[in-house]
Amino acid sequence: MHNLNSLRKDHNHFLGEMERLADLAEARASKAFQGAEESQFDAARRQCDLLAGQIQECEATWRAAGVSPSGSGSQPALLAGFTGVQSVTGPFPSLGEFARAVVRAGTPGQALDPRLAEIRQMRATGLNEAIGSEGGFLVQTDFSTMLLDRTFAGAKVISLATRIPIKPGANSVELPAVDEVSRREGYRTGGITSFWLAEAGTKLPSKPAFRKVVLAPKKLIGLCYATDELLEDSDALGVFLARAFASEFSFKLDDAAIRGSGGSEPSGILNAPCTVVQSKETGQAARTLTYANICAMWSRALNPESGTWFVSKSVLPALYQMVLTGGVSSAPVFVPAGGASQRPYDTLMGRPIVVIEQASVLGTVGDVILASMDRYLVGQKGGLQSAQSIHVSFTTDQSVFRFVLRVDMMPELVSPITPAQGSVTESCFVTLETRS
């Protein structure tokens, strides 16, 4: 279960960030944001909205479990693992103990553990779903929530995105957005016009264009078969499931964010119509990455100061050898973590570098991506639905765990943006064309 105190602390942090930025603007004669302040304010506001929804869901869950969400003495600690931790929303202290109770329930001559009946009753709260076969039992909520938390924490791409909760009972969420495809006169902010008016001049009307961003959750389903021998070891089972499911779901979500084709799966950055594919240099050798490539990509980024570089591990040798040469001297462009930089991560053009498996190999489009992930949206419906059954693989002495996550993801933009001057388009998502 989410630590409510931690959620509230994060919420207050982003509120403070909004107030700080608003105070900076208020202190100026123009009463306006400068530089990246507006995008930083919007990012903090989106995080506040997301955290407010999570706090509301968390409080409702605790109330349903008979636990008051207020007062310092009633705050459960953030679960540190599956084993040896007292459950807040269910009767089993560990996932391993629950699994063994399920196995006993399907063994002839064994009595049904009354705590399983309590878990069954939790279905009425809408927190989980049972596997649609005889012998299926719900996995209690705190274990499922722990896996979900670890999934998002372990993801390298979507952990930086803007998460938007989808209300219970709704099959999608519609977000209003300005239909902006150009920064030229008459097109900015969807068509709002402004002009200097001479004395006794006529005011001209403007009608901004809006559009809807629709996030309709798709199903990501994971299955795990556990042998009876593994079920007998509660500690081992807890560690195994925590690592296996969180790792697999993290990979699949990041993969969809980068390579998703849309339709039955989310829309990924590489296939999104708003993504800019920067051309390679004339005569550039195959399977190379140059400083000129990086500069060209940087110039095509709509908000480079908020960008993150996602790269393939095969790109690293080229980064370590990349230098800016001038006269008789040269300077590194890529800055490794630590050392003089005093940063815990590598940087390129001053922005963080994240190595991901989902990036393409060196020389192929998608090997280097510059992305402003605050403009990538993740719509999530509910938590991780989970259940266990012993009858799916009864003849092979295995039990199956099933987890279902309903989520949709897509970029906020629908197309690249034409700048106010010039015709070279820009985007929050930029990659480099194939060099072969």
C-alpha cells in the first residue's frame, strides 16, 4: 500500500514548487514566467493532480479496511517486502503464507483457511478480481500494490512520465488540450491572436482550437507458475514474485513507451506522429554517432532543457570518444557520472543519459532519443488486479499467479511544431535516422 504520509509529503513538495515559481513571476514587473519556469510550473501542477488522486484512493482503501487515514498513530509503514510484514488490508502477513493456504484449500481432506473467505469477500470492494476458474483466490490488496509500486519504480522510461488516474467505473479519460501545430502568427496556442492596437483601431476576434487527448486503458497481463516446492518456501516465493513480476512489467511498460504501435497496445515514442526523426550528416559513416548529430537533435527539441537522453548500451563507446574540437584544444561533450561533474548520472549537453534495453542498436533509428517525458501521458485505471489458482496446472504440481494492469500511454502532442521563424519542425521527442 502507498505510504500516505509519503504521498502527502510529495504533494506538499510540488505545491511548494508551484508557489516558488509563482512568487518569482509575481516579483517581476511583467508578472510572467521566464525561460523554463512555465513548463516547470505545469509539470509540478500535473504531479500535484496525480498525487491528489492517489491520496484519495489510498484513504478510501484504508477506510474500507476499517483503518483511519488520519492521525499520526494510525499510519501504516510502507511495506518493505512480502515476508514478515503485517498486512494492512488483508489477513495474511505474507504472500507466501497466502499461497500455501490456497494450495491446502485444493487438497482433498484439508480444511479451508477462513482467511481465504475473507479475501474472497474483498471482491465486493472492487479492489481485485478472481481468476475465472474453480479454486481461484484473490491476492490481498497490499501485496498487489507493492508489486505495482515496484513496477513503476523499476521502470526507467515511464517513471519520468506524467501519470493520470482513471476514475473507477470509467473506461477512459479525456483531457482537453490546445490544438497547436505551429508557433507562427495566428496559430499559437491553437489560434489565439494578439496584436498592437493603434488608437481608435478595431479589435479582431480570435477563436482558439481545442482537441481531446483520450486515454483508453489496454490490458497488460502477466502469468507466473510456481511449483509446490517453491510454495513451501514462503520467503523464497515472496522474493521471487517481487523481482519477477516487477521486472517483467517494468520492461513491458518501458518497451511500449518506446516502441508501442498503438491500437491494442499503447502508442510509443518511435511510432508517434509527433516524433521528429533528424537526418544524418551528409556522407556519414555507417554505425556512427557524432557531435554534429547531437547538436542537430538538440536544435530540433521543443524543450531541450527538460529532456532526457535514452540510449542503447551499444552507443556508449561512441559517447566516451565524443569531443568538441576547437583549434589546438578539445573538450568532452559527454560527461560521465561522478568525478568533476559531481552528478550521479551521465550527461550529454547537460541533460541526463539513461541506458535502456528498448533502444535500438547503434546506427539504427531509435538508438538515441531525446525526450521530454513530462509530455508523455500514462493513464492508469485502478491498481494491479491479481489472483491465484491451483487448478490451472494441477497435474504438474504448479499454481498460477495472474496479474492484470490496465493502462494506456501516448505523447501529448499529435504532430511536430513549426517554429515562429523558419520551417524546421520541433518536437518534445527527437530521434536520429538510421546510419547504414
